[in-house]
Amino acid sequence: MKKYLSLLGVGLLSLAVFSPTFAQSTSTSSTDLNVTTQALIKVLTQLLQQLELQLQTLLAERGNNTNINMSGGNCSSGQTWSGLNGGCISQTQNQSSSITVTSPNDGDSLVIGQSYQIKWIPNSTKVNIFLNTYDQNGNQIGNGQLQWIAQAIDNTGIYNWTPSTSALTLSTAYKYKIRITKANDLSYGVSDMGESAGFFTLRNSSTQNQPFTITFPTQGASLQAGQTYNVSWTGSDTNVNSYAVYLSGGKLGSNGSSFIGTAYPRGAGNVGTFSWAIPADLTSASNYQIQFSGAGATGGNSGTFSISGSTQNQPSITINSPGSGKMYNQGDTLNISWIANGVSGVGLGLDHTDGTFASIIAVGLPTSGNYSWQIPSNFPTGSYVIVGSVNNNGNLIYSNGPTISIGSAQNQTVYPPNIESVGSSANPANSFYPGDNVKIVGSNFPQNPTIMIGNAYVLGQTNSSGMNINFIAPSLSAGTYSLSIAAKGGGNTVQVTVLSR
């Protein structure tokens, strides 16, 4: 501090030296007196400017509230202190600055405690760097006071800066700009300074106040009712514990929403996923949205997406038998089994292999079962596709089954199947338990025929000799049943006994 007081002493000594001259200047012309006075004022002004610069250097070195305002008064909103002008100037006066600050940029969000580069286009040998503070409306905080970041550094155009609350007064509630000036003195003018073109902000951590973003469903996504999806998001407050998740739009209307669950963030960056099982009966629509409600996430909406109807309960029909490639003749019996889903009112028919209609077999059938159709003796020969149909609220839904061929019955000698015995191992003749592997022994057996046991139908598997047929006994109540093989010419029938376990 002695050296700063010595500067002030030099000024006062200069005043004392010149004072006798003034007192003895009765014989000096007024012109000489004016010159002497101006010289004195110039010397004192220079000394005071040096004192001002040295005092600011002391403040910067000690880190004590390094706000700079040497005006002796307060600058109004939108103004800052200028050493050159000796008072407050409008901030728009630096628009013609030859020092251009290029980073941080407008809208940047810097994390307190992390390192960043302040960048500028230099125009002098040494520069000072200051932090200028503003409220959310763009008004300066602290009546135009600036905070030191760096003093008299080499003018390289880059300075590594770590925002720190231990060195500066910082707040995440304010906005900031970087100001860079010449370092030779504080009497810088417009041509000797530059300031950030836009505001940047500060935050306490790398995830705090990051924009809350739902990353799935994305805008225009197509989802399926009855399926499960992972709703995902990033950002927002790291201290949040959970979010309430809602579905809006679609059948809910423009102002309606439906609670669909609670999501819990996890991991770095407050990212997370929420498993959402879309109800199978949800109405199809193209303007659904996901909404999150919670700390830092209120109003966080996804883009609009579509949900189409579930396929789980869509009406459908599957033809189980006969197998594809089977050959039949006119007059043969075609045994068909099926199962339908979602509706009643099953129909069976034949199409040509090119997709054109051939014949109706039966309509009004139950959702599952077996149906025996006697192929007409004059039915056109050729290849056909067995087709099943279901009635969905007046709309027929078709499903193609196996392809079969139908040939001519002329000049054919018919040998009906002959059943000699039926049974399974270790059981009495012509008897078996439900689920047993049963063997039919006989002759003239067709390949893999349908076996009728009472009102039940099962598929048999004929061996290569055509003398045996194996089948799995159906689940029937204990009792006696008629067993026969569906084939051209009929064939004999035997009585079998279903045993009780």
C-alpha cells in the first residue's frame, strides 16, 4: 500500500512545488500562468490514472469483491463505467469495437467448475478480461460494475477460464457477457474494447436445468396397441425422484389425458426409460402425445405419434387340416379342421390358385371344429386353395389354407379301408386311454386319413406299407365309441372303448 500512497504523495508534492510559483508570479504574464496551470493539471491527471490502475490491480490480486466502478456514483440500467469518458456510457457505444469476442456464444450454458475457452480477435499487445452481469431482462447487475477474470494477459485470442464461485460472485439466476479491453490503462475507448454479442448463462452441474426432452416416441412414430414400448427421456433436474406420465390426445380429446404410470430417472444426465404396455383396446388415432409431470419436467411433451389397433384380438382363422399337397378325387370326402379367433361365423370355401372364387363349402360354422365335405362327382378337376373366412362386424376377413388337387373319379376301382384291430400296447383289444399312441391294423388305408371316433376327429399317420395307421387318442370321456376312417368307399366301422385313468 505504501507505493500507492507514494503516488498520491508525488501528486501532492507537485502541487506544493508549483504553489510558490503561483504566489510569486505577480510579474509573470497571464499566458505563462495558464500554461503552468495546464501542465500541473496534466501531471496530476496522469498520476491519478496510474493510482486507479494500481488500486484495481491490488483488488484483482487479493480476490476481494473485484467489482470495478471508479465513477464515484452509480450507473443506470443499460450503462457501464468508462475510464476514458470519466463516467457512465451506454452499452451500445461499444458496437464499433475493434476487439471481437467470439466465445462464449449467445445462448451457451457453462457449468461452474468446468474449463472453457474465452476467444476473441485481438488488436493490442495485452488485454484485461472482465465478466459483465445482467438480470433476465438484460439489465446490468451492480450498477455497471465488472468483475475481473484476467489482467494484462498476452493477447493470444484464447484464454482458458474456469468459472468459480471462490473467485467471482456468480449466480445461475443471471446472464453474462465477456468484456475484453486494452491492458495499458483503464482509459479505454470504444476502439479499445469488445463484448460478447449475446448472453450466456451458468449452471451448477452438467445436468442441471438441461432441457427436458422425450426421445421416444418420436414425432410421427407408429405404435401398435397391445404392444410394449420403452418411453425414454433426457435432461431436467438431477434431484427429481419420479415423474407422473400421461397419455393425451387421440380418443382423450384436445384437453384430456390419462395417467399411464410413474417413471423413475436413473444414470448420468438424468436419462431414463419407462416401460409402457399400450392397452389392446386403445382407440386408433394419429395425434397421441406422452406428457411428463415432475420437477423440471412439467410441460415436457413428446411429438405426436399414432397408435393403430391391436392385432392380439383381430379376427382371424387358421386352417389346420388337411395338409397342403393332398390329392382327392371327385366323390371323395374332404375333412377340414380350423380354429378362428375373435368372432363367430366361420365360412369355408375353395379358390382357384390364381385367387379367383371356386366354391362355397359351408357357412355359419363355430369358431373351431371339423367339417366333412363330399366333393361333388362333377366338380371341376384342378388345384384349389382351401379358404377360411370370418365376419368382423359385417366385413369378411379371409385366410388362405392348404392347396389341394381334385382329380377325376372315372374308371377308378375303389377299395374301401378295412380295419382289423385297434389298440395301444398293454391294453385290451380295441381299447385305449386318452393320449395313448394308438395303432390301427388293416388294409387299403389312404395316406394320413382323418379318423372319426364318435363325434371327434383326429389325424392319422399311415406307414409306408399302407397297413398301419397311428394316431394320438383324443380326450374323450370313458365309454364305447364307433371308430371309422374317412375315405372313398366308406369302409368298416369298429367299436372301441375309451378307458378311464
